[in-house]
Amino acid sequence: MVAVRPFDTVEDHAWRALVHVADLLPRHLENEMEDARRISVKEFAILLHLSESANSTLRMSALAANIGLSPSRTTRVVETLRRRGWVVKSADATDGRATTVAITDTGREQVGPAYEVQVEGARRILFDKISREEAETLGRILRRLSITLSSEDRVD
């Protein structure tokens, strides 16, 4: 068995802070989005990705990969959005086994106001508390971690 190299003090503090923020941040953002717009963060993420995609349409598998949800969880969230009339689902024109999702005009109307709630919360929670240089460093670190985690994707 390989011995595990324990954290040093700096690593331990950084890791504990990251885990704590990773736990608290989604709850804060979720509460703000639900209170202000009656939309979850994941619902907003789906609408945002669809609104920014070519033809406002994505395959369900690409949508799941883009937002970091399992395919089954993505299907459940998309179904909620479909019942609200914010998206439509259809068979993919090039592969009948695949499903595509497209944002509707009603769904598109949700994106702008929900985006404003997200930006306001992110500024208050994060960007108003750190310098521009720290934000740039944080962005580089998080992009690198995102690439690493995406390549080791085990989300089910």
C-alpha cells in the first residue's frame, strides 16, 4: 500500500476553505435565484447554455457535459423546464437515438433577469471581496481544476 503524503498547513487550510466554500456557495446562489426568479441555478445554467448555443439548441449529452450534471439529472431538469414551456425537446435530426433541447421565447425571457440576479450575488459574495489580481489568479486556478476534473469525469 502506498503511503499518503499528508497535507502541510498551507494545503490543509486551502483544502478546508475550498470544501467549505464549495458547500456554501451553491446554497447561497440557489436561495437567491429561487427567491428572486423562482428558478434554480441548474435550470438557469441550462437556459443560459441553450441561449448561447448555435440555433439555441444542444444535444442532451452536450448540455449535460456543459453544465456538469449527470445525463439522468439533466433529463429531469430539462423536463421541468419543458413543463414550464421554457424549452422543447425533439429527436436529433442526424441521430434519431439522441435528443436535442431548444430554448423557447418564453425561456429566453428568463435568462436576462436571472443573469442579473446571478451577477449581483457573485459580486456581493466574491468579486467585491477580492482584488482584480486575485480574481485573475482564481480564474486561472479554477479553469485548470475544471479541465482536470472534466478529464476525470465520473459524475453519475
